[in-house]
Amino acid sequence: MLELSRIDELALAAARAALPRAGVTRVTSRPFTDWTGEDALEVLIVLTSDAPEDRTPDSAMDVLRGINDSLQQAGEERFPYLRYTTEADLLARKEAEEADHLQS
């Protein structure tokens, strides 16, 4: 298994190659167990807040294929499950969590 920092590097490069106009700013990953009980990876792809909305099912498959291929070539056998968000969504979520914490 690769270190998470290495997984993030490989996934970032593959996501940027597959979505050059989407403004991929960063990628974070974490281990988890999938629905079959297998070890897997959750990969969060963060896009700029003004990322164009022209992503298609084909481009999503290109990202998945690119990340999976890169990881397998580097010796990582866990399957990457992808999630997408934007910087604006992350900021809004953080602000909501902070407001909830203050109310507690």
C-alpha cells in the first residue's frame, strides 16, 4: 500500500490530466472499507469554485480510469472511490460546522 501523500500526488496528476479545464486544486484521500468489505480508498477531488459545469459521465470515467491506472502502476491495489466538491462547498461546510459548534 502506498502512503496517502503519494496517492494524493498520483490522483492529482491524473485528475488534472483528465479534467484540464475543471480547475482541480487538490486531492485528498483516506482509506475506508467498501460495501463488499474490501479495503478501498475514498478520493476527494476539489475543484475551483468557478469550475465549468461541462463534466460528463465520460470525463468522470476518464478521471477514474486515470487515477486507478496510476495507482495500480505504482503498486496500490485498493480501488479509488471518487467524490467531487468545490472550494466554495468546503468553505460553506466549514462555516456551518463552526456555527454549530458555537451553538453547542
